[in-house]
Amino acid sequence: MASVIFEIARKEALSYYSRRSVIVQNIILLFAFSIIPIEQVGSVLASGGHRISSLSSTLDVLLLIAAFYPIMVANGISVLAFPYEKDQKTIEHLLSLPLSDKEIFLGKALAAVVTGWAGLALVYSIVIGYVLVVDGSSIVWDAPLVTPSLAVSIFVVAPMLVVLSTMALIAISSYIPNTRESYIINIILMGVMIGVGSMRLAINVDPLLFDLGLAAALAILAFMAYVVGIKAFSREKLISRI
């Protein structure tokens, strides 16, 4: 089963990145979601006397903004999971293969999740690398760069956001007739993510408690999306909508 899932994921990722427009789009998105946090990092450091303690809490929010890039990368694959197959007239062949519904679902989800996590590592490396290389000589290291809250945000919250968005969108994509309508869902999801970031700033709670609570909520929602997606997925209904 694992080999089948990996093969579906490989095919999905190669098919997505075989288009030049996708590569150009990803480069533009990477630049946009890297430059916004980087510009803010410079401003925050300058206003705080270049003390790292003045940046720590802000960096938590800035990296959440940067996480929009891998989420959009993963969503770019997941929203097209079945609409693209329909547009390319390959859905009948896929569904005729001796594969279980679970294998098809997990294969497409794996392609989006792994790609999203790779994008997450890339954009975080760019932002944090900028802080260490460009601003490193002027920083007053009066506190650690990675606080417990930031560690939870980087290694748990952001990856879980990728998983949740992927599971939810792939589950929904089987009910979408074409690729144009799938992008509407992508826009709605990004609006929700902006709301989460705004709430993070507005609520006066301990950052670590907020991130731990958010991580737990995301894990539960991701599992629910997976269960609902697996149960709702039906190749018979999918074929009837072609």
C-alpha cells in the first residue's frame, strides 16, 4: 500500500511542477512571502535597539505570515487533485486502476503535504538566514532567537496548517467540477488564515499557551478532515460528476 501511495504522490508532484507557469508562480510567491517578513524584521530590530528580545515575539507572527507560502504551494496541488484530472480527461483512467479510495486520497495528499513542508523549510531558512547573516553583526543577543513559543509555531503549528489545508481541500476537490471553482476555496482558506494571524495579535494571552492550543486544535481538525475526506470519497460519485 505504501509504495502505491508514494507512486501516486510522485506522479502528482511531477505533473504539477512540469508546467513552467507553476514554477514562475512559486518563485513569485516565495519572493513575496519572504520579503514581507524580512522588511518587518529590519524595522522591528531598528526600533528595538537591535536587541533580539525585541524581535522574538514579533517573529512568531512574521513567520506565520511566511507560512502562507508553503500553504499556498500545498493548496496549489491539493485544490487541483481531482479537477485537474477531470480537465485533462485522465480521471476515468485513475479511477479504473486497482487502487482503493484510501490509496488515491492519501497519494494525492502526500504530494501536497511533502511539497508544502519543503516550501516551509525553504521560506523559513530564507527569513531566519537573513536575520543571522545580514543583521547578525548588529544584533544584541540578550535573548535566544528561538523561544519555546516560536519553536512550537515553526515545528508544529505551521506544518499542521499545511496538513489541515491539504486534507480539507482534497476532500472538497472531489466535489468541484473544474479548476476555476477550486481556486475560490483556496482564497477562502487564505482569508481564514489571515484571521488566525489577526487573532494572534489581538488576544492578550501567553504566546506559548496560544500556540500550544492552536497546535492541538489544528491536529484535531486535520484528523477530522482526513476521516471525513476518506469516508466521503467515492469513485462512483466522482465518475457521475464528470
